[in-house]
Amino acid sequence: DDLSMPVQVKLLRALQERAIERVGGEGPIPVDVRVVAATNRSLERMLEEGSFRSDLYYRLSTFPVHLPPLRERRADIRPLALHLLERHAARMHRRPPRIAEGALALLEQHDWPGNVRELENTLERALILSPGPTLVLDELTLRTRARSAGTPRAQELARDAAGRFDEEMRALLRRALEACGGRIYGESGAAALLGLRPTTLQGKLRRFGVRRTA
């Protein structure tokens, strides 16, 4: 969320005076900190609009670092994808699936308007829907987004794709539960069938509104 004006004032005061005041405290508390701030907004435009304080802006912009979007550093996509896939697979207590060379090339061709967050979400979804040893990507969705990212039609297609994903996910969860007689835990449970931790599967069931019928 954006910093509200009262919060901007408090942050500026802490940076200038190197002290903060605790709610209910009896006096200022000295602090010695370095602040690293990040934003995806145009602070210059916010200054013109009056929604960001100029004195705080100049306090924070001592050494600005511009990070290019992912589409401008495509060489980073492959190592990032492998790292994110390994991290999410470890969280699900499973081995990271293999990514075919064609899938990696498809990831590198995509413009990623949502940058690393979009890449991570795409890989997490693919990991959930790929219980086997090879990662399965929705190539059609990626190619469509790559051709028309940022247009109203692209946004509509993205919403449609998200809706289709939710329906496919619900169907997958229901099939897994039905195949396991409603069981989640154990070697014959739905979590093991999907290659997920039982707690992860329970979170998915709540998120997608799927109830155990047995």
C-alpha cells in the first residue's frame, strides 16, 4: 500500500531527527538505521499530484537504483525460474520437476508484465497442476499474453485464464478427493496423490471452496 501522509511525516521525522516516539512513551528513542525503499510507482508523478512529500522524496533518493523490468533482462528468467521452482517444491515437500527446454524458452519469450511476481505465480500454479516429474505449462495462455500484454483485450484474456485455472483447480481437487474417498492424510490420501503437504492441500481446499464429501 502507499504511504499515507501521516506515515510520511513520521518517517521523515525519524530520518531527520534519528529518533522515534513510542506510543505511550515518555520520550524520544534514538535510532540509527538505514532505509532501503522500493516502489513500482512514479514518485515524480506523485510529487506533481501532491500525494508524496518532496522533502521525504529527497531524503530517500540519495542513491536511487533502477531495476529494469524482467522483459529487459531475459537472461535472468531461466535462473530465476529454476530457483523459484526449487523453493516452492521444497515448501511442498517434493522434488522440483524437470522443465523441458521448450518450456524454458517459452518463459524467456514471455514479456512478464507482472515481473517476478507473475513468474512466481505462474510457476507455483504449474507446480500444483504437475504432480508428475515434468512441469506442465499453459503454453497457450503465455503466448496470448506475450502477444498482447497490457491491452484491454489482454486483461480480459488474463481474467478468463484465471477463471479457467480456478475451475480446473477445483476439478482437480475434487477428483483427488473422490479417488481417495475424501481422505487427505496418509499414503493413500489426496495430499500424497497430488504431491502436496496435507496442510498445503487443506489451504487449497479452503481457497477454492472445495469441501470434502466423504
